[in-house]
Amino acid sequence: MTHSKKKIIKEIKIDPDKCNGCRACEIACAAFHSNPKYNGFNPARSRIRMIINEINDEWVAIRSASLNKTECKARSRYIINGKEYSECSFCSAICSSRDMFREPDSDLPLKCDMCGEDPDQVPLCVQICSRDVLTYSTREETVQDEVNWLEMERGLKSLSKKHGLKKVKDAAFHMMKKK
Ligand code: SF4
Ligand code: SF4
């Protein structure tokens, strides 16, 4: 079942021409999402990753978005302002064809959560970028409130593989009792 609700949408625009590939955004995101917070700096746990091709002078920061269950066939090369970008450079999908946006231990998808719901919380990757590559803004929108079953299914499968289905069920039951 779905219903509409007003929601503050957080947006980050990316200007690849300003990026120097310092990768501070990756470190900041990984640190913000580590447990305990700021206790780990592994870029493999970041929800923003750099696509780098030094020969092409290509530096593109990509934030992860949707999960692709199967690889897509819509791969394109882009030419923007006379500069050619590689296939998938601007794709934010969590996709099996590339080694990023997966939690290294559990294989869970690492989707960008915009550093939380609070619109006043400027995302960490934006804060850390000293080249103004990332521009943060908000807008209000009416959205459909619905469950992303594909992501939930993948997450539950991964947790069941790691902990066993019974423990996952027990944890869910425990959470419901606490509500
Ligand atoms: S922090 Fe900014 S300049 Fe550095 S890699 Fe990220 S987007 Fe590029
Ligand atoms: S907005 Fe937050 S979660 Fe998303 S990529 Fe930037 S630091 Fe990571």
C-alpha cells in the first residue's frame, strides 16, 4: 500500500570539472558511517566513490543510489564539453558489474542516505570537499511512501547468510517488541 506525504528532498550536484581526485569525500563518508562513528576510514565502506581515469583526465565523484539486481546493457560513453568519459562514469547504481558500494564484510548494499533526514545536516562529503565540487540544496516534494522490496530482500538474504535466518527473525521480533 502507498500513500503520499510531503518530504524534504536533499540534493547534491556534482561538478566533475572542479574535482582533483583527492578522495577526501570517500574518507569522510566512510568515517561518518562507521560504527562507532568516525572510528573507521575504509573507502570501501563509502557511499561516494571516485571514478578515476588519469589518462582521460577523468575525475567523477558518484554517490550510490539504486540497487541493480542484474547488470544493465545501457552502457554509454559520454562526451561533455569535448571531454570523453568512460562507461558507467555517471551511473550511481549499486551494480554487480563493479566493485563498489558493497559493505566489505556483509556484502550489503551501501546506499547514500544523505547523512540522515535532518535538512540542516550538510552531508559530510559536501563539508569536506575544498574544491566546491559538491553543492548541497534542499526542496520540498510530495512523494509516494513505499517499501523498496528489492533492497529489503537483498539485505535480509545477506544478513541470513551471515547470522542464520532464525537469528534475523529473532532480532526483528525483538525490535517489534521494543516499539
Ligand atoms: S573531496 Fe571534492 S575534490 Fe576531493 S575527490 Fe571528493 S569531490 Fe573531488
Ligand atoms: S551524502 Fe552522506 S552518505 Fe551520501 S555520499 Fe555524501 S557523505 Fe556519504
